[in-house]
Amino acid sequence: MPCKEYKDLEIQLKSARAQWAQFTYEQNRHLRGVGDRKAKQIAKEAQAKQSEISRSMSWHREHCEECKKESV
């Protein structure tokens, strides 16, 4: 079982993925509430956030003693 900090990162990643999907997929257009240009900008920012969070998760798995124990 991962530690609380890692679980928090997972939640943040899921949130960023959901935001990216909301502003990327055409079928979600009615959920956007913004124009196409702004939607593309938000989707790009959400994608960058996903990458950042993924890197943090990788770093965390390598350095957190609690999470290291779980992977053994």
C-alpha cells in the first residue's frame, strides 16, 4: 500500500487527466464553458501537469522508504 503522499499524487494525476479529457474530447464540448482556443490552452496545461505529476510519482517511488518497502 503506497504512502499518503503517493496517494495524494495519484489523486492529482487523476484530476489532471479528467481535466485534460474534458477539454480535449469533442464529445465533452458541452462541458467546457470556454471557446476552442481556451480549451486547447487548458488541455495543454493539464497535459503538462500530468507529466510533472508523473515525474514526481516516479521520484517519490524511488526515494520514499515506505513506498520502497511495498515494492519489494
